Amino acid sequence: MKKKLWLIAAVVVLGIITAAVSFSGAAGNDGKTIKVGASPVPHAELLEQVKPILKEQGINLEIVEFEDYIQPNLVLNDKELDANFFQTEPYLRNFMEEHKECKLVNVAPIHIEPMGIYSRKIKSLTELADGATISIPNDPINTGRALRLVESAGLIKLRNGVGDTATVQDITENPKHLKFAEVEAAQTPRTLEDVAAAVINANYAIQVDLISGRDALFVEPYTSPYANFITVRIGDENRPEIKALVTALQSEKIKNFIAEKYKGAVVAAF
């Protein structure tokens, strides 16, 4: 009898403990969690700013940082993320053509990162020597974007009608006989000591304290079509958590933060 009473008491105590743990877990995890993949700067920094806004709405934001431009889309497509934040519309369009298994869509523009031409060796593009080397990003869209920027600077001419996927083979005029070294976008700042100039995406320029409005020899206009978007899987565009994320990122608070933090190296696209 005593043994039976002991077993009953143990079951009751275990039940109370289990209930307490369950209640505690639920209380500590109220609301939903969304995971967003992002480049460290400025994307993850902007996401950090909206964490408190989302928290007030019962949404926990988990930020997963990526250093490359491939994995964030693959991981999102595999449902390991709820969204990502790093890419432009032309980049996603090209990515989808190369990865037809991925079903992703851009849902909202957040900011523009004007691409610039930088140098540690010259003060003006007029100082570029004949045969000088310029490093540019090697992914298809950023290669084309960089070459179009170099063309806008008056250094080369590209084939008429060439689009976002221009390559060095599309150069039709190159009076200074410039050479182009194609490297991963994240590595372009590291080439500055070895080349005459480098075309660098603003997010990577910021990481080495280069500000387009202050340091670039030539920079894209702030009306650049290369806005950075929040991206989700097709079908998730209207999820309440995604809409809340977009609203928070497109708020006056974030617009002011962008202006104060990045001093023109990043500009709001909303």
C-alpha cells in the first residue's frame, strides 16, 4: 500500500513539474519567431534596429548572417529561413534563372547601396595609367553593374543594349587598355593594395571604413535601380510576420537611422 501511495505521489509531482516547465517555456517564447538571413552590413544592422519593434508585436526576430550571396537563397528555399535581406531585383532574377528549383520573390525595397570606384593609389580616375588593373565583383549581376559604372565614368564602352549581365567580353572600347580582375564581391576591398582601383559594393566598402560620398572616385547616383529587398518564398508574401517585418524596416525610425549611421553610403529606398 505504501509503495502504491509513493508511486501516485511521484506521478503527481512529476505532472506538476512538467506543467510548470511547459508553462515557463510558453511564457518565455510568447509570439512567433522568424529567422532572417542577412549580410552583416548594413542588412543585419538594420534588422537589429527593428527587433524591439517586432518584439512589441509578439514577434521574435532571429538574424542569421551570411558572408556570401549564394547560401542565403538556397537556405531560404530549403525553409531553414523565413526571409533573407541582401539582394537586388536583378540579382534575384539572375539567380532564379540559374537555380530553377528555387521559388523566391522580392517583396519590399529597403535601401540602396551606391556602388563606387575606390583607390588607395590614385586621387582621380584621370590618373589611371595605361594597362592599369581594376578589380570588380565576379558574380554575374555585380560584374555587369560594375562594368556599367566604369562605363559611366567614361573609361570604357560596352556593347549597345547589354543588360545587367554584361561581361568583360562586352567591352567594345577600352582606350586605356584597362585590365579587370574578377574576385568575390566580399574580397574587393582587400585588393586595393594590389590594383590601381576597385569597384566595391557599399556594404563591403563600409566594413573597411570607405564611404561612397567621401572616398569614392566615382559613385552610382542615389537613383540607382539596385535597391536591396526583403526576399521570401513564393506564397509567403502575405504572412503577417513578414508584413510586420517590412513595415518596421520601412518606418521613419529606420529611415532616420540609415541617414545618421551611414552618411550617404546607404540611402533609404522607401
